[in-house]
Amino acid sequence: MAIATLPRLTEAQIRKLATEQSFQRGDRYYRQGRILNPMRQDLVLWADCQGSELYQPRIKLGKQGVVSADCTCPYDWGGLCKHQIALLLAYIHQPDTFHAIPPLSEMLATRSREDLIELVELMVQRYPSLLSLVELSTAQPQPGKALDLSIYRRQAQRALRQEDMEAMPQIYNPYTGTTAR
């Protein structure tokens, strides 16, 4: 997709999508050059953003602007996080720095079954949480066989454990100056 077909955004539009504090922090991150390896895949923007850790903001664009957004950071106080703001500001001010990559279906179309299995195995080794996605994808009902509900039960239990962890209050440790759950 050519840059000309991408939606044009303004800082004013982005400002409306975030709290004032998030916008200011995102602007500072952008100006400090914390957006690394910006990529564009069709109408999706991706990057690494160096914050207190390396986070991966993702923004999906549409004709009217931002359609959806997510980030690997824990921000959950309304609107876009500072990493997403920094990514959008980079898109507005430095669109030529975004490396355009083809859709996954195109990139993987010529790969053999063995290559794809090897790739998935490598991804699961690096990111073990992906194993649950692989397991779910194999849980399709087979003709003449009962559906294995244990797979879904494990997924529900895993989701509830994660939700429980997110609901736990953060505790400040005055000796180390850090917070923990």
C-alpha cells in the first residue's frame, strides 16, 4: 500500500485519543527518539518503544484515523498510552522511517509445511504463551470424535489466573523503591 493511501492524521486528532498527561509523555518519548524499528503492514503500524522496558505499541488505521490500538505496556487509565502516542507522532512527522512489510499471508505463502512448523516451534520456544494458541487451533471438532473440553478448561483457568494477577494491588517496597504484585 502506498503512503498516499494511508489516512492523514494531525496532532489535534491524536491529542483527543489520550489524556493530556499521556499525550505529553508520548510527545516527549517521540522527541527523544524512543520509537525504534517502525513498521507498517497495510494499515497497521508497529514499533518498539523504549520506555522503562521495551514495549511494542500497535495501531490499526482506517479511513477516519485510528481504528484500534494496543500495547504490551500495563497502561489502563483511559485513552492511548504514551508509547502509542509516540508511535503516532512518528507516523505523522516521519512517515518515511516506517519500513513497509507485506501481509503475513504473502510472506509465508511460498514456505513449505516443514518450514512453517519449524517457525511455529521456534516462536513457541521464544514465547511460550503462544503454545495455548497453537493448542486451541488444534481443538477443532473431528467427525466422529468427541470435542476435548479439557483444552478449553485450561484456557479458561489460565485466563482467570491472569485476571486475578492483574486485579491484585501493586505493593510499594520502600527498601527497593519498586512496586510488585
